[in-house]
Amino acid sequence: MTRTETDSTSELIGLATQGSWRIVNDDVMGGRSDSNFAVADGRAVFEGNLSPDNGGGFASVRADLSAAPSPDTVAVVIRVRGDGKRYQFRVRTSEQRDGPAYKYEFSTTKGEWTTVRLPLAEFELSFRGRLIPDAPVIDAGRIRQVGFLIADRQWGRFRLEVESIRVEGGS
């Protein structure tokens, strides 16, 4: 992780390596949503089409981390430009690729770059769309995977540009 002199955040994962990101859409359960993730000029674009056909309804992209953030991390800070839709930023603390994920939902403003601070204490643990009650707060030092997801009946085209994914706190 690289810390800059001008702020108190460190890069969590670089966007430059497109091959480290993988798409997981509702087609794993028969759905018809599709998405793409591409990197150009230091920015990533997650875009596609969310479809209700065949009981579908989600599209996601995720990447494994080469190293977990510091256990003292208090928030994830993302810089995004969206389309006015709601997205989830998700983290997994397990090597299990399809296990429960901690999620934080955020809104975007169409066409505007926004810096969004996601406090780890406010993430909710979920599994296959259902919240897991009484879940512990994320142990930042155990985060192994990060990603974005769109769901919740927001049918049609979507587009989320990502400029950075950083963490706040720790060293």
C-alpha cells in the first residue's frame, strides 16, 4: 500500500491490473444480467445491463488483495463517477470466494465525481442477499477481497467509473 504526503489514506488495491478483477453476474444462477470491467488511463469502468429475466438481478466485479490492509484501518475511501444508481462496495474476510460479504451501499450522482467514505463499522454482513444478524464488525486485517455490486431491481444499463480505492487509518 502506498501512502501519499497530502492525505491520510493509502491505496488498498490498484486499478491498473485488469486481470486481477473478475466478473460474477447472476448467470451463475440462470440470470441474464451482463457486465464488463475495463481499465484505461488509470481508471476502471464497471458497466453492463441488469436484467430481471430468469430470476436474475445482480452484476458484480471483485478482486483478491495481495495483502490485507492494516488492522487499524477505519474506513475505505473510494472515488467514483456514477449514473445516479445505488451500488454496494463489498469486502470478504475469508479465502472462500463465494462466502458471506460485508457490504456498504452508496448512491451516485449522474456524471459527477464523488469521494465516498465508507466506515468499516457501518458495513453489514450478508450472504446471497440476506443480512446476517448480530455479525461482528469487520476485522480490517482479515480483508482478502474487494468488489462492487449492483442489484435491488435497478433494471437496465449501468455504469460506474472508479478512480481509486483507498483505506484510511493504519500505517
